Amino acid sequence: MSASASPGRRLAAVGAILALIVGLVALGIAVGTAVEGSGDSKSAEPEPAASVSEGDPGGRQKMYDDLAKQTSRREKGDALAVGRADAPVVLVEYADYQCGFCGRFARETQPELIEKYVDEGVLRIEFRNFTIYGEDSERAARASWAAGQQGKFWELHDALYAKSRKGPALAEDKLVELARDSGVEDIDRFRRDMKSDAAKKALDRDQQEGYRLGVQSTPSFLVNGAPIAGAQPTATFTQAVDEAAGRARKSGGGK
């Protein structure tokens, strides 16, 4: 690959290789879909996950490291992220607000990861809006982004995932009500931000990144570039974070 290739083209190339390897080893993002409510659901059903440290065929770990550099934004002030920008481990999540398995991760696993790793400065979590269920999902994603403009992204994120919400439950008036309950103060601004070109641009950025990686279902995760598909048991994520933190320490990049 040419050294002058654009970041987007490099990401696309690495993502294509990643999708191929994932398909071969049943390890990562591009997984089969699971029926959840409707026959065409694209929520990733948890499947057995292999340790990312099991061997390293074809330089897979190097590929994961390269992928982490391309996808871990580490932008200071990113409203859709929690944790230190210089944390040794970054977990990137691609999710849809109508995805039941995404809700399971948000309710059952993410709070434990925040308490155990984020609060200790080991982990940073970066959320990506990857909508797969149409206009209602896009409206919810815009709402969460708009809440983030007033520092309330995670409050609305948690409210949206507190229970299953589909269709009419994600109408604009319902989202405004949730935003108000989540502490968003300027509701007029919230409405404007939801419908703004900036919101569209932010969602498109996340969506195109996921497409280039070969994301086909939600939730999909990268832990320092290593893929995890579906709302796996919490132990799967803690193992991945521990391994990534250990590698970071050995390379001099972690605590």
C-alpha cells in the first residue's frame, strides 16, 4: 500500500482484510444475523469468542494494532466517548438504538467496564452510531448526538437503552421528552441540533467507518482493534481489555 494513501483508503484496505479473516476464523465483526423481533434483524447474537491472544496467524495482531490506530479517534472533548483520551485501551462500539443486544451490553456490561477500567484510566469507550433499522433509528441517533452537544449524550444513551424502544417510542416528541428527563436544558437547541447538517455529517462519519470495516450487524466492537461480535458475556470484554492493557504495558504505552 502506498505511503501516500489517504486514511480512508488505508482503513478500507485494513477493514477488507479484517472482514476476510473474521469470516474465516469466526472471531469478529462480520457475523451472521440473529432473529430479534423481525425476520430481517441484523443484531449480532452472541457467539463463542476466541481469545485474541490465541496465536497470531498472518500477523493478525499487527493488523489489529494498525486498525486501532485508524479507528480509535481519541478526540478530546468527544461527547460520544467516556474515559481518558490517552487511555491504553480503546473500545469502539458500533450500535443501533433499536438493537436489543446493544441494550443488553449498555445495561449489563458497560457499567462494569466503566467502574473497573474507565474510572481507573485504563479504558476509553467510543460510541459510533451505526443505524440498521431505518428512520426511527436514525432519529434516535440524531437525538443522542444532539444531547451530546449539551453534555448529556450518555444520559440520553442510557435512557434510550433502559428498555426496548421501537417505532412510535422513538418519535420526535418522545425523544424530546427523554432528552428533557435526561437533563438536556435547551430543548429548542436540541430540536435544531437533531435536524442539523452537523448531526447528519456526524452520523455519516460513523456509518461510513463501519461500512469500510465490514460491519454487518450490531453491536460490533473493537478492543484496541481486535473485534468482538455481539453482546458477549462481560467476562469476554474484561479478558479482551486485560489482554490489550497487558500488551500496552509491555510496549511502554500503558500503566
